[in-house]
Amino acid sequence: MPAAAAGVWFAELVAMLAIWAKRGHPDYNRGNVTIPFVSDTFAFSHTLVIIMSSITAGLFVLSLFLERWLRHVDRIPGTIHSKQRTFDIVAIVMGIIGAAGLVILSIFDDQNHETIHWIFAIVFIVFVALCALFQLLEVSSLSQDHPDRPHLRRNGWFKVGIVTIAVAVAVAFAGTYGACRGKAPPNTARQQCSQITSAAAGLEWTDAFMVFVFFCSLVLDLWPAAKTSPRYLRRHPEAQHGYNDNKPLTTTDAFGRPSYGGPSPNASEPEMRHV
């Protein structure tokens, strides 16, 4: 699901650029700019944008719920402390709001409904960033309880990079867009607005592709589930030996068996083992 969300979103962005190029690189009433805004390309491919944005939003939300379920059944490193579950639930809520913002901004284009479009563009960017932030907090906490899973630490640092870059780009976009109100008037006094507005458009595209990178981080989060699936274990029965072995009881796994993870709660007691 996250791979599909990433693929659909990437295809949508590329399609918008292709349509803009096919139309002869119009400036969409922005003045003398060399790069179109993502929002402007949305407005001139309305039906396509609504369909692909809705599919992306749906797949993204389903991916968040899938991640929660896979942790619950211990197909991927499961939650041990309540705060980890709280981080995950808050991330889901933030993701749902962000996905709703994406659908609404695609319906209300910036050419005919500028104010509504930009309000929900901000909602989309801010809440997807918050979703990534709470996922970062969850993964960072999980990495401490699952020291034998190095991918958690790697994914955590990957999410740190995503959040940092996305926020920095969003702030720079707000500054450059506000400097000339998103337009480059054809007069000598404000000739610099051409470069500033084009830079703002480039920053908007950068943040749009950062959303694609965030979807890819969800793929990495769910990747370990491949080796805990019933299909994989049927093909590789040796993988069942020692599955979650030598670790203290926490919950049940996808097969209804006791699941183990983290340090032993009582080192003086013998550890439970699978039969």
C-alpha cells in the first residue's frame, strides 16, 4: 500500500509536469516565471488531479492503519510501552487530516478558489509533516526496546532527514512566495520578483517530492513484515525455528503464538521459549 501510494503520487507529479510542457510552458498568469507552481498545474488538469490525489490519500491512510495492525500482531517490531502506541495513533490522526487536506485542495484549484486551495495546501503540508514527526518519535522509542533490529534506527534517521528538509523547504517557500505574492509583475522596479517567484515554485515542487520520499519511508517501516508472513514461513520453514525466541513475553504474533521482544523483565526467572 505505501509503495502504491508513492507510485501514484510520483506519477501524478510527473503527469502534471508533462501536461505543462505539452501546453507550451505557460506561466499561468504569474508573470515572467520559468517554473510553474504545483498548484497551477493542478488547476489545468483538474479531473486527473482529483482522481490521483484521492487514490494517493486513500492508500496513504490505509498504509498507516496497516502499520498499526502489523505492530499489533507483531509482524513488525511491536509496541512495548503505551507511549509508542500513542505516538502511532496520533500519527494516524495527523495523516488522516493531511490526506483530507490533499483531497480538498485538489477539488478547489487555486485559479478559481485561491483562498480555500492554499488553506488546505497548508493543512496538507503541516499535518503530513506532523504525521512524519510522530512516526519518528515512535520509531525512535521502538529502536531502544528492540536493539536487535538495526533497521529501526536507520529508519529513524531517515525520517529525521525527511522532516528536517521538508520543514526547511516549507519555511523557505512561505518566505519566497510572500515576498512577491506569488507573481512577477512585468515592470523594471520588481524585476527580481521573476527569480523569487520561480524559486518559490521550485521549492513547492521540492516539498511535493518530499511527500513521495515520506511514502517510501513507510515502505521501509513495513518491509520486515515480508519475513514474518505465513507465505514466507511456509516457503522457508527453517525461519520458524527461533522465531522471536529467547525474548520476554509481550503479546501474541500473527499466528496466535506468544511474542517476545526487549530485555527480560526478570532476569532471575528462566526465559519462556517456543515449543
